[in-house]
Amino acid sequence: MSECLMFGMDCEARCLVAVQADEERVSFFVGTNNIKSDNQVNKLFVDAEGSRLLSKCFRHPAGEVRAIAAHPTMTSVLATCSADYSTLNGKFGLCLWNIDEDKRTLESVSHLEVDHLMHGLEWDAANNRAATLGPSAINLYDMENEPKLIRNVEIADDDEIHCGRWSPHHNGNMLGIAVGKNVCCVDLRTAGAQFRIGDAHSNRTLGIDFNPNLQHVIATSGDDGFVRVWDTRSTSEPLLAMHHHAHWVWQVRYHPVHDQILLSVGSDSCVVLSCAQSVSSEQNEMVMDEEEEDATIEKLQDGQLERIDEHEDSVYACAWSAADPWTFASLSYDGRLILSKVSRKHKYALMQL
């Protein structure tokens, strides 16, 4: 593992997202969620030399940031799910902001009040729509100009929705969600379930992500410490199960290009980079050596590749950079963000150099 960069924020934080529209500079948004202090959205980015993490801080006047999403094509626009507990019952909202970097302010484009706490916010690049995740329902919004509710999908389950993720393979019509210990994919056109994985984890499924290259493969993480890979056409058993964390695994993310690589973070304060070569899109590829026809380039094996132990608190979020696919960030509850890179050894093995 190459040397990490580190930045510490003033408040507790759980929300992290890459600035998707910025393909030139490694940058991320972080939202804080302190119930007593003023909350912030921090834009973190790497300096021109690539040696330091810099920050621009913007006050978030709507309260705690419970979820955050970056506009897919505009670097100065983001959305947040807010929670303000200054009143007895609390106020909750979906907020759209324009960032004024010169004034260091978030300019409110829209603030839509809702009657429940939202657990997640996912912005779909295909159709400029966003989905918010409440305890028992998905709200789908048109994000053109300002959020407009398109559809409400009630989830008939005794447990709460914990997280969600858009499928990259269905033109923004399929949203995968974790409900209790189960996982399902909801077709937002019909409100029906495309697939369902029962008991994906022993108590709660905490994370979900879709394989970017294989339409029927997803990864999940849970409070049993496992990361599991599933074929959604046959869900009785996982394709692969990896147990590299000692406690709850809050998020799992596929590499945006090389689906052999999985990034996971957990309450054990660890960030783990794992290989799932045997269940990837390149599992059967054999690359012949240029000098020796019967020789093959050695491939990575299933299991843990790298482990980062630089955090001192539970790590709740991770994200790959939109500008550099070999760079990723992790965020722990104490407000510490660690920026890391895939080691050259593993990078070259993946690129078969």
C-alpha cells in the first residue's frame, strides 16, 4: 500500500461521496452529522503536487447531513438529506445546493420537507433522478431544476430499509436495497421486485453494490463481518464469501472498472481491499505471454489484497475517485478521511503489465 493522505474534520461524519463530475482532480464531498454543533459540507481535494489533502468548508444550515449525493455532471451542485433536531419532533428535508466556492457558502436551490428521517440518497446519472430511502419507502424524484416527486414505492417488510444502490445496467429503473437482513432489487416502473435474497447476512445487511461489468452479480456486506458476492439468478448460496473484518461491514464498493476488486469498510476501524477474481468478468480470460505461448500472466487470487489500519474509529463510508480509478477514500465517524491508492503491484497485475 502506498502512503496515505489524511484529513481531520471538526465534527463527526458518516457521509462521503466522490465529486462525480470532476474528472480532472481527485475530490470528495463529506457531510457531518453532529446533533449539537453547526454542521458542514466539506469539499476535500488533492493539491497540484498530489502530496496534501486540502479542504473547503461550507456551513450546512439545514442541520445534520444524513445522506449526500453529488450531481453527475455539475461539480458545483449537490444534494443532501437533512435532519434538524432543534424542535421536539425534528425536521427532515431533501435539499439541493449550489456551491459558491468564492463565498464559501451553500446556496439553497430547493428545500423539500418530508415527514421522516431518510437513510440514503442515490443520484442516478442516466436520467437525472434521485431516490431517497426512508424507513419503509423509496421516494423517486426528478432532479431537473429542483426535486419533484415522481413516485413513492412502499416496501412491505417488517424491517427498515438501510441502504440502496442504483443498478448501472437498467437505465436507471432498478434500485437495489437492503431491508433488514434481506436484499432486493425494485423495478421502479412497476414497484415489483426483480430479485430477492433472503438472509443475505445474519442480522442486518448494511451495504450493497452492483458489479459494473456483470448484470447479474452484486456484492453485499453485513453486521456478521462478511462481504458476499451473489448471482441474482440463483440466490440460495453466495458465489463467494469473504470474512476480512472483525465487526460490522458498513459499506462495500466495486472498483469502477476492474470488478475483481472490492473495497469494504467496517466498525473494526479497518479498510480492506479484496480480490474476487473467481467471480469476476475476467475469471476465464487467459492472457498469453508475448515471448512464451504456453505461459500466462499470473492473476490475482481471491482474498485480502491490502488492509489500511489508519483509522481510530468506526469507518462508515468509502468511495472511489471519479478522476483516478486507483484512488479511494474512507471516512470514519470521528471525521477522519484517509485517501489511499491501490499499490503498484496489484495495479499492474490487474492491468496485466
